Amino acid sequence: MLRLVSVVAALAVGATFAYAQNLNVIKERKEAMKAVGGAAGAGGKMMKGEAPFELAKVQASLKTYQDNAIKVKGLVPDDSKTGGDTEALPSIWEKKADFLARLDKMAADAKAASGVIKDEASFKAEWPKVMSNCGGCHKEYRKPPKQ
């Protein structure tokens, strides 16, 4: 009997640990994507003329895109499909290669733009190319926003 209790307790501890990892990964993924959203917002305001063009802020936003696209690639293990109020859709894991390729493209586009954007004119030409990565992923891989 004591042995059975020990086995059950060990399994419970292991399950709790695995679940905690799941929630931690989901939290990290959400934070990374929130950072990307903040970076998009800063540039978006400049594009709309709601904020003045600032090259340093644009470059910081592009760096955020690059860093977090790469980071998110490591934050989609199979045990992070559910829980933690995730906004990720199951299609991420069903089409994982496509999702990871889109993250690579986002990072590459942001890196390319960071080398080209030198002033407001080049910003207005290049920023939309980076932002074009967002919509498709959101439609395919993210739950619609709650209204």
C-alpha cells in the first residue's frame, strides 16, 4: 500500500511539474508576442502620422521583431497547446513547419528593413513589408480577439 501511495505521489508531482512548465512556456510566448505587438504599435503610429518619425524607435522595434520571432520558435512545444489562457490555435502544431517558417520570415524581413531604413521615406517604404507578416499568422494561428 505504501508503495502505491509513493508511486501516485511521484506521478502527481511529475504531472504538476509538467503542467507548470506548460504554463511558463505559454506565459513566455504571450510576453514575446505582446512585445512584438508593442513594437508594431510604435511603428504604426509613425506610419499614420500620429507620432513623429524616430529612427532609434524604429530600429528598436525591428530588433524586438527579430529577437522575439526567434524566441517564439522555441516556445511552441507540444505541451503548450492549451492552458494559461493561450490565444494560440491548434493549427500551430498541426502546421508547425509553416508557423516556424513564418517566424523566420518575420525575423529576416525585420533584419533586412533595419539595414535599409535610414529616414522617414525609407521607413514608409519598408515598414509595411515587415508588418505584412502579422495578418496571415493572426488569421491562421491566433484566436480572434475577444470583443
